[in-house]
Amino acid sequence: DLGMQTCYQGLASDIIKRGDVIDQNLRQNGLNFTWLYGELAKQNIKNINDVVLASLQTDGTLYVDLKKDNPDYVQRVED
């Protein structure tokens, strides 16, 4: 409405959820298991069951969240 330009290009596409590959999303993006395992290997991920979520970003990169992440900071939940 304001006529301002944004970088928004759409939503990321989930590829892996809780260790399970979402075949349909992989195929809809023109990708295959060879590509997926190659991307995981680049991030030193050997076991797909260690992945909680992997999503294909709009720029073509694969974001991966692991079960055993050790974040530098953990937000404390308060009421």
C-alpha cells in the first residue's frame, strides 16, 4: 500500500521435518535426494534423523536445524 520495495520473495519450503523427507516439496522444487544429501554433507550432517527441520530458502540455500544444537544464548521464558 505504501509503494515501498521489499526483499520478500515468498515462503521457504520445508524439505525435512523430524528426520522425514517431504518428497513432494523436494520434487516441486526440482530437487532430488542426491542434491539433498550433498547439501547435508556440506554442513557435516551424516544422519538425517538428527535434523528437526530443513527448509529450502527462497535464495536456494538449505537452512538446517538440528536436534542437538548448542546455541550460544537461550531465551528464558517468563510469564
